[in-house]
Amino acid sequence: MKEKVVAFVPIKLNSQRLPHKNILPLGEHSLSWYIFETLLKVKNIDEVYVFCSDEEIRKYLPNGVKFLKRDSYLDGDMVKGNEIYQSFIELIDSDIYILAHTTSPFLSSVTIDTALSNVLHNSYDSALSVQKKQTFAWYDGQPLNYELNNVPRTQDITPVYIETSGFFMFKRNIFLDFGRRIGFNPYLQVVSDMEAIDIDTKEDYEFALKVYHHENQSPVY
């Protein structure tokens, strides 16, 4: 029997670091429009939800997205992500959940579909978007992926993978039993540098505008 797949995007309109971040313009649409349009194109996703306390968000979304009102308490600055995910999962039943964010407007449906196919048809219990960096990395004052007395060629170095926060997909029991959005055997979906762009600050947004206009060959005013 086919497993049910639900995608959801948590949104609050009172963002702090970049005010009104989720509804800022990016080309012809708001920032929030892009990730929903991408999710709607993924054939194995059964339902796509926006999880928001304010119905005003409806006018910024493409047709086909379902609105689910969340408690305004979840808009608080000290609320952790897991509280939001728990609240959604308690309201909407699914076998697999895809958590995505508006701040990754350049993610492609092909990328998400590839990750989902691996979770559906292989032994992975979860998947997430990552950037692959094949370079010399350090952590806590020490080299992470090479030895100082045996420096490899860059092409031979063990790569590191960095979470982009673009999306996380996980089976229901992974979250309910262990409180995790990444399971014990995750599929790492490598994304391009463009897909990895994440908008949290004014500088991030300005960079995204430049990328958008470059890709669409439109002037920046």
C-alpha cells in the first residue's frame, strides 16, 4: 500500500531578524510562494500545507496549498522547532512528513523528488538537503577531515556535508518515538550552491534578489 506523504511549511509573519521575511517580494511573487510551488510539483506528495497562525498568508500562496491554523503561541521567539512539528503531526496524519522552509526559494522539485524516492523505495528512514564541501575543514580547533602531517590533494580529501535547512523528510515513527527530524539511516541529498541559498538576514535577501534577477535576466532596480 502506498505510503501517505504530507509536506508542510511552518510560517510566522512576525519574523525578527528580517521583518516580514516570508512575504517579501522576489520577482513576481512573495518569498513564500516559491517553496510551495516547488512542493506542489513533486508527484509523490499527497498534500501540501502552510502551518501559520495568520490567515493573511493565504493570499501569498499558489493554488493547491492547504491552510492549517496554528496556535499563536508557536510564533514566540523562544519556541523550538520540535514544538511546531509536534503540533502539526498531532493534527495531520501521514506516513512520511516533509518539512520545508520558505527561506530556500531556489530548491527544485527534482531535488525533493529524488530524496523522497529514496525514502519511499530504499531503506532510508529520513532525508535532508546538504551541501557537499570537498575542502580542508576544521572543528573545535582541530582539522576535521585530514591530518596535518599528511595533507592530501583536494580531490582526494574526504568531503564534509553541511545541512542547508532546505528540507527534512522523515517517517512518522522517527519523530514520534525519538523526537528527531533526522533518523538513523538518512539519505543525504546534495544540492547545488544556488539551491542551498538560505534567507535569514537582509544581506541574504539582497543576495537572493541578485541571483533571481541574474537567472531570469531581468534588471535590478
